[in-house]
Amino acid sequence: MNKFYRTASNWCVIGITVVSLFAAPDAVSQDALIESALPLSIEWSSGSIMTNDGSELKGLLKYNDKNGILSFQNGGDTRAFTARNVAGFEFFEEGIRKQRIFYSFPYEDSQNNIKRPLFFEVIKEFKSFAVLSKVDPLEVEHNSVSSPAGISPVTGAVARGQSWGTITELSQTETIYFMDTKAVIRPYVQIIEKEVDGVFYDISKTKNKMIDDDLLEEFIGPNNKKKLLSYAKENKLSFKRKSDLIKILGYYSELVN
């Protein structure tokens, strides 16, 4: 925990926004379909929250990536927070055996075109920059479908213009960012996960899109970039895949150390 607060303090100096603490009911409930789709971190784990006044809350945390709600429990004390409510939080996720650290940084919301605090997870931290990840809220679309010929697939009767099923599409976008010492956050890679619950089929797919291929070289220099390219090719790793990028950045840590 001491390391967490030292790290939090460092990033606070370069631009974290402190706002008032807000208490709310427990996390927003989701229907069974949404809860089962695109499984992310929604289990209770031991952890702590750093509030905007610098105080610490210890207990059980549950961060729902699907709606951006952080839930807290400690005995009878139950609260929920958004990115406006806390400076940072951390918890140990048993499923992946990893300590996860999040901070709230102001960033322009592409959906509403306004700057507001959002949760970012620290992927890797170096002396002159940090690599962050942000997961957008889950998007759900329901579309009614009908037979192209207007024929019911069940009875075979003509049912022109009649809807006989619904396709539900769930999509969630995760973006990997680079942040400099002035707290300027810039996107690097975008990962879009989609799950389609259809009438006759279910589809799950992932699309990885490079947003700024030159960004990494800008932070680590051309010589180190060449070494990382060689390492990635040797080990069949892709800069566009999150798990591969983490391995590549781990190799960069070895180089600079």
C-alpha cells in the first residue's frame, strides 16, 4: 500500500484532479445477458480507495468495467463511486493473481465532447511516461429481424413484414494510452470486443486497431523501437494485442534497467 500511495502522489503532482467525495447506492444492476457477456472484473476483492481528501478506505472492492462503477463494502458501510469521486484505488484480483491499480484523470469524453474524470488502469510505469488502459461502458443494441421473404421460419406461413426475432449486439471498447509527465494522455491502440446473440447463431469477435503507430517511438526513441520490433518479430508478438504489448513493454523494462 505504501508503494500505491507513493505512485499516486507522483501522478497527483502532474495533473490528477481532486473533487468532492460522493456516496451513492451499490453498483448499477445489469440484466442477466449483460452480466454474462464480455466477462470483466466484477468480483469482490480486498483493496483500498484513496479519496479526494487523501484519506483511505479499506475493505472489499468491486469494479464493474461495464458501467464504470466502483463499489465498496466494509461491514455495514456500503457505497459506490464514479471517477469523479476518488483519486485512485487498487485491489488484488485472484483470477489473474495480479494487483490492479487505477487512477482518475481528466480526459475528453468522445461521446459527449466534454472533459471529465475517467478511470484509467496502470499497465506499465516508467520514469518519463506511463502506459494506461481505459475501458468504455458497455454498449447494447437490440435489432428486430424478419424473414427476407416474409415467411415464418417456424410455421412456414407467409408473414410479410412480421418480426420474428431479435438480435442483441454487445460491444465494449478498451483503449491503450501513453501519458507523459505533464499528464497529457494520448491513444495508442484500440481493442473492440463484440458479442452477438442472434436467432440462429452467436458470435464473439475482437478487433484490434492501431491508432498512432509512431507514438511508442516518440516516447522510447528510434533505437529502442528497433529493438522492440526485433523482439516482437522473434517472439511472434503483436503491438496491437494487449497481452503481447505487455510482454513487449516488459522487455523494454529490461532494456532500460
